[in-house]
Amino acid sequence: MLNIIICGAPGSGKGTQSEFIVEKYELKHLSTGDLLRNEIKGKTELGVIAEGYISQGQLVPDKMIIDIIIKNIDEQPETCKGFILDGFPRTVGQAEALEEILNARNKKSTVLLDLNVPEEELISRLLKRGESSGRSDDNLETIKKRLDVYYSQTAPVAEYYKTLNKYAFVEGVGTIEEIFDRISSAIEANK
Ligand code: AMP
């Protein structure tokens, strides 16, 4: 079983690359951002609470997101070949919870792929995406907050996986195919 974590700042290409990984390795894609946006679209109670955080560029509380992940992991059939976790874990607390959740189910995380993209490039990609995404958080003010949150709360998750020896640096600039080649090599080297 492969349980791959794709980590990187907003705009680093996690979603795009996850789709390629899903296709090649037949994994279940769990994007916590997409799951939350579905709740918002469905106007659920959870969605209403999440929207308040997301539109401000803040992370939703750990407990809320951990419960969502547990539910999604547990509802997969036995035939599931593994997960690509996109946008989770985003805090060290979430990372510790994930490791416990997997251990308790006799599963293991494989590797954390750390997609690296310079900040100017991230901002220009996100502003461009904002022209068509309709996302309440793809505007300059919120983008800057999301980047601050990423550097202060999510970057330490990469350090945590370094201590577990499950870390791969991936250069996130280049064509989509070039980046995916680097990702495939990192997965092969760690599986
Ligand atoms: P994303 O689509 O991954 O960029 O996520 C969009 C927003 O959803 C983030 O800025 C957070 O507000 C929220 N979110 C997504 N994943 C998480 C997570 N693992 N922990 C907390 N908040 C999250």
C-alpha cells in the first residue's frame, strides 16, 4: 500500500500533480481543501463553520479536519491501494494524528513529497487561478495570509517527516511533466 503525502505552499501544484499520481499508482485522492469546499457548496453546518476560516486564509481547527480524514480513510473498500493526501497534514498536530490513525489500522505513511516553488511564482499562479476559480481565498490579501500560515504552521510538518526519514524534496518549477518525473522518481525511491 502506498500512502503518499503531497505538501507544498498554496499554488505549488499539489492538486495538479495529485491527479497524475492517482492515475499512475491508482490511489484514492483525499484533498482536504476539496472536501471542505464540497461541504461549503452543500451548505452543511460544517461547511458554514469552515467557510469562516477559509475566506480569512486561516486553517480550520485540527479536530475538524482529523475527523474528516478518519471518516474518508475508513469508508474506503478493502481493495483500496492507498491514498494521496493532498493538503493534509498541515500542522504537526495533524501529522502526529495521521501517523496514529494509520498505525491503528496497520498502515504506514510512505513519504512526504515537499513541492518547492519560489514565493513570487506562487503569488502569480494563485492570482491567475483566482481569475477563474471563484475561490474566496484566491485574492492578494488572503493569498499573503495563506503563505504566512504555510510558513509558520505547515513548513514544520516537512521537518517532522525528515525526522521519520520519510521526506523527499521536489523542485516544483518546470513543466507539469518534468515535475511529475521528479515525483515518480521520489516515490520509486521511497516505496
Ligand atoms: P487548499 O485547497 O488545500 O489550498 O485548502 C484551502 C483552505 O482549506 C486552506 O487555506 C484552509 O483554510 C483549509 N484547509 C484545507 N486543508 C486543511 C487542513 N489540513 N487543515 C486545516 N485547514 C485546511
